Amino acid sequence: MFETIYRWFISLYGSNLAEHLSGWDEAMGDYTKSNLFSITGIITLVIVLVMCFTYYYFLNHPRQNRWWKWMLFWLLPTAIVNLFIAFGITFSDVLADNISSDLLPITWVNCLGFGLTNFIISALFFIIISFLIKWGSRNCKHSPCL
């Protein structure tokens, strides 16, 4: 599921990195390594869920019930954290030389593109989850629409 979503944005980070993230192993000639799309997607989704539930159910303060506060203090920081996580996961493989030689060259620019892809996906997840769970909030149920 996550791989399909991430592949919609493949032009941002390149097909070689996509093959690496799918688990391509040159020695085996097959996708035998860990699927990093799934790992990154699960981490992203968990972070978004935690931040959304914190905003709508734990913080739940009337002063936070503004669209710009929702965006500046919740959506953007969540997306930025997820950008750095995706960049870190991929760039650590580049630094450790864990990428099959037939997929080279993969550079930090490709890793940054994947981070930006995760930023966009994280923001979309945050918006969707916000609209799904906000109705149970006592004070923030109108955010981000106010």
C-alpha cells in the first residue's frame, strides 16, 4: 500500500532509489531486502496519528482552535519531522554503501527528494486524519476550518 503511494511521486527522487527502497538485492537478483517504503510509511503514519490525537484530544484547547495554529504548530512540524526521518533512512544507506551497485548513482539529492515526498504524504495524511477524527474533540472540532 505505502509503496504505491510513494511511487506516485517517483519523479522527485528517482527510480533507482525506488528500487532500493523496494528491497532490490543485486546479488540475489530479486527483492529480498527490507521494503523501506513500508517501514517509512508506517513510521510516518504513526507520527501523524500521535500528533493528530494529541492536538484534538489531549491538548484540545480553545486557543488552539485556529486554522493557522493548526497548520503552523501541528501540520508543518509533523511534516518536517517526517521529511528528516525519510531523508535519514535513505541517506544512512548511501553513507553506509548499502545500495546495490547496479542502482548507482544515488546521491543526497535523491534522498532529499524522498524526504520531500514524505513531507507531502505526511501533510496529506495529517489533513485526512484531521477530518476523520476531529468530530470527537470538545474544543478543536472546527479546526482547521476556522
